[in-house]
Amino acid sequence: MTKINETGFSSNQQKGHVAEGTSLNIRRRLMVATDGSLCSQKALEFLSFLYAQTPDVEYNLTTSLVPLPSYLQQGASSLKAEYDRLDKIEEFEKKRVEEANSILGAARRLLEKAGVPKESIHDKALLSVQSIAKGLVAEAYSRNVDALVMGRRGLGQVAAYLLGSISEAVVSQIKGIPIWLAGEPVMSRKILVTMDLCDNCHKVVDTAAFLFSGISGLEITLFHVTPKFRPFLAPEKSASADEMDKVFQKENEVLIKDGFRHCADIITQAGVKGHLECKVKYGSASIAGEIMDEFEAGGYSTLVCGRRGVGGWDMLFPGTVSSRLLKLCQKGSLLLVT
């Protein structure tokens, strides 16, 4: 692989230390959606591990319960039946409140046991929403949170299609607030940040730097994948295509070098303390595949990517890479910058 520049970043791997920036008084507001399941519990355990001894993090616990059954939402045909309906609604509401308090109480105890200060934990139950996804999005906007954290059950594509996916519905509806999807946790402080050659990648890196600053023992890898150049409708190998690959790679090296420098500056200026490395993969036929190979082999806990824009040809198909990562990233967590 070709060396990008002489000051450290290479397309293979060049490790270094992020300069210790000035300690910034930054408070992160996380909204954590919980339903009392094992998946939600694991998401909270991962957050408490990642932010251990990082005091400037606020946890806004939220639980969403299903709306009233349709037969209780419509008025009855007689006075007696209406009284019965109202009694059932009262009983149903009481159970929903008890369940919500139980879910939020368990989540609070888990965080407190992990050392999170009581004053940094807030909770709220969303009891009357018609759509769980819409309710979560509206609540995230109203609280002006810095990220919405959700556990995911790792359903396959068929099951997700049949049962529906709240996380995917939230991703499709929200804009301007990062979505942090936590799957089977990987207890490490290694973060993989994907970057491309579009302007949006700076927003992705800036978001990661903000959310992860102040974490001790942090290791951040900036990862760029340059796709293999192939003309449309000509996937077969040819001499002219190989020559174009070389030209394409050479021109991209300058852009990648500058991009790495800019992103490293963003991370340093955010006060991030830890380990930084930059990697480039050239001539890839599958950007999402290369990202997942690096993520799984490297023992990373969190994959950071943008929802739109991967540079080059894939700009013609917005969301292609992020949509694939959304389905492929089941182990560890995916931080999707919207």
C-alpha cells in the first residue's frame, strides 16, 4: 500500500497519540430508551463502562409503553358498557404506570450501581403515544439531547421485515440527533470512525469527538475505504479499468491526506485524550464489507458513520453504505450521525 505522507498517516497503519488538549467543560445529554429487556440492560451496562469516571454525562431514561387497545379507545353503545370501558381503562393505566416505574427504576439502579451519580440520572415514561418511534423522536427533540441510545435485538432481515423495527423507524424519522444503536456489547474503548471525502465526514468526526471526549483509555481509528473504480455496466476486469484505478487512487491520496489532517485537528481540539490511528483501504468492491471486516477484526466497541454521503459513485445512491451497516452491525454498537 502507498504511503500517504511523511508525517505519520499511512494507508497501512501508523499509530500515534492524540495531543492532550485543554480539558473542556462539556456535558453530554444522552437519552436512553429502555423497555426492561436484556438488550436494554446490556446497552446501559455498556454506557456505564464506556463513561466510567466521566462525570459530565447526563442520562435521560425513557420508556415507551404500547397505546391503549383499540377496543378501549372507542365509546361504548350503552351506559353500562361505557362504565365498564372506563373501569378497564383505569385498570390498564394503573398497570402501565406500575410497569413504567418498574422499568425505569431497574435502569436507574443499574446505573447507580455502576457509579453514575444520582443527580445525573433523569427518567420519564411516555404513556400516551400512538407510535413508539414517533414518541421517541419527539421526546429527543423536546429534550434537545446529544444522542438517542437504543438497544437492538439483532433480528434477522426476515424477522425485522415481519415484526417491524422501532430502531429503523426512528432512524428514518429523526434528523440532527445521532442515533446510537447498541447490540451485543463489546467492552472496549476502541472506536472506529468511518470517513469519506465529502463535507459531511467532518460532522461525523466532530460528533464522535464531542461524545467521546474525556474518556480515559480511548483508542480512535479513522478509517477510509476507496472503492474500486469500474465504469457502469462494465464489471469485468480490463487493462483500461486497472489504469483508471491507479489514477483514481493517486488523485485520492492527496484528498485523503488532507482529510485525515483536518479530522485529527478536530479530535485534538475537542480535548480528546488517547490513541489515534488512521487507516485506508484501497480498491475495495464493497465499502460496507470492508468497514465491517475492520470493525469485527479490530475488537472495536463502537462504529461511527454518517447516514448520508460516502463520496464517489455511491453518492448516486444515498444511504447505501449506512443502510447496509445498519443491518450488518449486530455486535457492538453503531453510532449513526444524522
